[in-house]
Amino acid sequence: MDRRSIRPPRLSMILFLAATAIVCAMEPAFPASSNWHPVASMQVQRSHHTATLLLSGKVLVVSHYEGEVYDPSSNTWAVASGLSVPRFDHTATRLASGKVLIAGGYATTVGFLKSAVIFDPADNSWSDAADMSNARTDFSSVLLPSGKVLVVGGRNGAGYVAEAEIYDPALDTWSPAGSLAHERVYATATLTGTGQVMVTGGAHFTIHLASTELYDPSSGLWTEVGDLHTGRYWQTATLMPSGSILVSGGQIDTPEYSTSTEIFDAGTGTWSPGSSMAYGRGIHAASVLDNGKVLVSGGYSWNGQDVVAATELYDEVRNEWSHAGMLAAGRVFHTSTVLDSGDVLVVGGIGPSGSPLETAELYDWDGEAIFSGGFD
């Protein structure tokens, strides 16, 4: 199976402009917002990367041959070179020690990866970690309350991966963590308020999965829970302050990316429809702000032919969405990271032209000064 076989195809400029015109006619035009500001650009263009908040308040961004570290206090980027194997579509998890585990992914020269490396921000160094049992890309990783890391889902050259694994940083070992009932890729994995892990949706060949599964670290068992109302992949799943999980957008059974949302009530174990976004989105990003609202940014809309610049905020109490301003550049396959200040850093991705971006933007959630230095 070709690794890009179910990703949105690149379009000619004529088709892109035509699609954009249709979308603009169908969807609301949002005004610009002073909450979004450009910040210093990365030194290289990146997409399919990871972004991890370090204990220092800096942000580690990793893809391909090296990483970069963003310092919000000075609005500068510094190279973190030394990756032994270049990779993208991997996962990154900050460990209790403050180090960052980079696992799996894909390398154009090697293929699907089972290798893992650890970044130490104390001296910006990289070291090899133990290999996973299964090579995998397009999967999820979650830091468990025990300090161990669960990886689940994804695919490799042999097909889809049902087996989950757990990494123990103290021993530098991987161990089996059971298997999903349904193999899946492009799914989400969310740590719940009870310390369990909810895996939601995803794709299995041409099937848009509605099933959800719950992993209990105390027993090591997987349990199927209630299905989503609509099968989807490339959605986001966000734990909200109430303990409920918000699933937004994603690719559904129609060619469009969905405006719909669903909410999982941990108390009842059921899914219910949430209010719809103004824009259909898939491969977008979502972050919980300090005020409890959920910020979504970017993504594909309308059959992958429009890269969304509009951003939206979800208010759980009101069950409603509101406009959160426009990114300077629409982007997809980007990252969104909440900083210690409460502001949100959006980095890289693929822009409307189809090329990766080196630009970054900051969402000032309370409208106050972002940093003392000047903008790039």
C-alpha cells in the first residue's frame, strides 16, 4: 500500500483556485483578529513534524534530519542537530525527566521505522533508545500516569498495526500492551481524567471507523466503548476541563471534511453530538486554553482542496463555537502547542501552495503582550 494512498492529492492550480472559490461561497468569511501574531520563522520548512513543550518553557520541533528549539522569551530558534535517523510522521512524548522520546515514523531512505531516540534538553543531545517491536508510522503516543509511554495504532510495510506497546524509560525497554480490536491509522489517543487512554476513530483501508476503545493501564486490557455517531479519521480528540472528550472534524464518508463534533461523557460512557464548527476540517490542530476553551486551527476543508486559515474556539459550557481570527497562512499537517504563558504556538505545516512552511504564529489568548522582544 502506498504510504500516501489515502492522503489528499495535490491539485493543479486551476482546480485549487476553483475549489477555493466554491468553498469561499459556501463558508463564512471571518475578519482578521489581533490575537494572532507572526513570530520568528524556523530555519527550515517543516510538515508532518512534532512539537513538544519542554520543562524550560521552550518548544522542541522535530522532523527529517534535525530538530529546532523555540525560545518564547527571545523569539528565537536554535538548531538541535544530531538525529541518527531522519524521520517524519513519528511521535514525540515528554518524559517525567524532561527528556523527549521520539519514536517510529518514516524515513525516505529507510522506510517504516521501529527505532526510537531520546532528546536531552540539558545539553541538546540525542541518544538512541531501544527499538519498538513493530515499525509504525501515523500512530499515537500517550504519557501514562506511571511515567511510561503507550504507543498504539499506525501502519508499516506489512499493513496496519493492532499491537500496542509500552516504553519504560527507567529500563529503556518496550513491552506488549495488548492489541486493539480494530486495526486503525490516523486515529487519536487521549489520556482521560481517570488515567485510561481513549482511542477514537481512524481509518482501516477505505473504512472510516466509528469504533472507540479504552485502555486501562492497571489491568493492561482494552475494552470497546460506545461508537461515534459518524465514522471519521484525521480528527482531533481533546480532553476538556470537565473530563469530557471533544472530537472535532475529520474525514467522513463523504468527500468533505466534517464540520461536526461529538462529545464523550466519561460518566455515562456515551457519545452525543456537539455543536458544529463553521468550517469543515481535517488534519487540523486543537489545544485547550487556560480558560478551558478549545482552539482549533488550520486543516483541510472541502475534499482536501482548501487549506483553512480561519480559527475557532469551542466553549464547553455554552456548547458553541466562536471566531478566533485568521492565521496569516492557512496550514495543514502543522502543530499547535500551549506555552507556559497560556499563548498558543502554531508551527509549520503545508500551506495553500502545497509546499511546507517555515513560518510560525502565536495566538495571544488574553490579548496581553506576548514577549518583550520584537517580531521577526
